[in-house]
Amino acid sequence: MIFFRKSDLEKKAEKGDKSAILELARKGKVKKAIKLLERFTDDPDLRKVLFDLYLKEGMFRDAHRLIENFGKEVGTARERAIVCEKVGDLERALEEYMRIGDFESLTKAGEILEKMKRTEEAVRTYRRALNLAPPLKRRDIEEKISKLEGSQREGLLDRIRRGLKKTREAVRIGDLFSGRAVDEELFEELEETLVRADVGVETAMSLVEEVRREAKRRNISRSEELKAVIKDRILSIVSACEGELRFEDKGLRVVLFLGVNGSGKTTTIGKLAYRLVGEGKRVMVVAGDTFRAAAIEQLEIWAKRSGADITKGEEGSDPASVVYRGVEKAVKEGYDIVLVDTAGRLHTKEPLVNELKKIRKVISKIVPGEPSEVLLVLDATVGQNSIQQARVFKEALDITGIVITKLDGSAKGGAVVAVCRELGIPVKLVGVGEGIDDLQPFRAKDYVEALIG
């Protein structure tokens, strides 16, 4: 029987001696070195050696396991990104590439976003890369952007169509204009259909009267021709309230969100934070709805998911003081945008109005001229009730824009028309799905095309 004696080098290596383990690897005993190192993953120095050997040997799944267990404690951001991409952990790879933020990393991030079919984010990321691109690489990035923008327009229209699918199926506005005689019965059905789509009684009556007059003036006899008329009339209403978010490039910008509990306010903040972080902005979210622990917890989840930072207080603490701390920190630490959540307890109307005024005063005291945007979040599924909600919040603050959520979950997609006609406040964003990138800029033409078909 032959006994093999362990060398002094191996004995030292087994005790976790870094130099001895490295010497084993240098002598070609890499697998043995790795096996020994896997015993000492709690030691930061030995963990780094193990991670480096995993990379050298192409053991990416093992390297990924270390990343999952120890996060940023292993490797560089670029090494972690490469490993995660190799094993298909695209979300984490994307996060690391975006954190690095140089031309090469942003280009890789754009390619990952393309692979994940997140076209809008890919375009934004490539635009950031273009700003850093060396001259010889600019044309390649410009071609990527041009190609994606060509498909992006159709993609946005597809999303709004999906979002309004329930409305189309429930009220079938487009079906009215198929092989029908242009008579009073058709006009009455059109009015009834618009009301069912939650356009509003007054708006529906006004629209049908305009269509009736136009049909008479142009001597229209075929119902198909009326379709273009009603689309044109609705477009004239909603085009007037198509708006863009007002974000300047210089200085801190604060966005204040209003809306009743359950309107989708916190989710909207999270999705907008995700979009802004993807554009390279440093974003702070502030949990100003301190009356509901669930609201604070939900915003924490969205902050982590979007890559934004969060300022929060304890449940029941003064909302204005939480907002003060958040905005003050954002000023001191050089953030670009602050998104502020607020409570929405309409059953206590007067205290709510006073609270919102106080929050706005606090913001403007720290950053004169802010908030840049005061966005009211309305739930499409509540239809005409959203108009009354808007009037209550308008008593508190001058609203600069409206976000309409849950269009995909409602058969009342026509509420956008009523909001535009009766409130006259720009609609800046619409929620058309549950995905993190399903918060879209409002485009009047796409909306009307999706509503009527």
C-alpha cells in the first residue's frame, strides 16, 4: 500500500494560506486550488482569488453563484456584468453595465435591451452612448437608433391598441360604421355607444351633433365615411390636451404626484423612476404618503426595482417633514429629479387639501420654482368619477398634467376624451399594461386610432 504525503505547500493551502493556494494554481493545480478556495468563501481575499480563477477557467455559472451570494463584494462591475450576461442573468448584467456608464458599457446595455424587446429603453441608452462615442463608432450607434425608432412608433401604437382592447370589444365603436345607412338610428346608436365608452353624456351629445351637421353638409350617405368624421372630431378634442413632461437639463427638478388611494400613483412613480434612471438621471423617490404602511413598502420595492433612491419616514409621521428631508438631501447630493408620492384620502378632503399645499410650500422653499410638474393620477376604470376627483385636487394645487392609468383594465377608455374636454389639463402619460415599461407618453393620434380602429 502506497501513501502519498502532502507537501508543506498543500498543507498551508488547506489552511487557507493565500500565497500557497496561488502557488498551487501557478503550478497547474488549478482545480485543486479552486476546491480549496470554495471552503473559504467567507474570507474576502480568498473569495476574490476564487472569483478570478472562475473567470480564468470560464466557470461562469460558479462565478455567478458568488455574485448572487455576495453581490458587489466580488469582482468589478464590468466583470460582474460579463458573468451575468454569459449565464443569461440579463437584468443584473444590464444594471451593472448601466452603473459603469461608459461608451462600451452603454452600448452593451443597449444590445441587451434590444434582446429583451425593450425598444424605448434601448433607444434612450444608445443615445447616451452616442454622446460618448468616439468618431469612428458614431455611425454604428446612429444606425442602431434609426432602426429601432422605425419600429418604435409601431410598437407604441400596438401597446395603446392592446390597452384599449376591452373598450373596443365592449362598445364596438368601429363596428357601427360597416355597411349601415346614414340615418337617425345610426346617430342614436353612436351617441349611446360613446356614452358606454364613458366619453360622457354631454361630450357624446356634442360629438354626435357635430357629426350629424358634417354629414349633412357633405351629403354623406355611407356610414364608412362617417368613421373618418368621428375620428377627426375626437382627435380635435384630445389633441388639445396632448402634453410632454417638462424636465430641464439643468438643476434639480421635483415632480409632485396627486391622486386617490388605489389610482396607481405609487406604481406610476416607480415606472417613471425606472424610465428616468434608464436615461442616466439620478432619481430620488420620496414616500410622502405616510398614512399607509403599504404605500411606503410598495414605493421601497419600486425604488429597488428602478434603481432610484428613497427617502421615507415612519407610518403616521408628518408628510411635509419627510418631503423636506428628501428634497434637502437631493439638493445636497446632486440628484437630478425627485418624485414625491402623497396621500389621497378624499374622505378627509379639507385636511388633504391643506396637507398638499404645505408640501408644495416646503418644496418651493428649498428649491424656488419647484415643483416643475404637479401630476394628477386618474384611474381609467372609474370613468366619470375621475372628473370629480380631479376637481377636488385642483382646489389644492395647480395641476400641470394628468396621468391616466389602467387603460388596459377598463372598458371605459373613452374617459380620456371626457378628461380632455371637461378639464382642459394636458394628459402627459398613460398606463397601458402592468409591465415596468408600459407607462407611455400620451399620443392623441395613436389613442384615437386605437379607440375607434
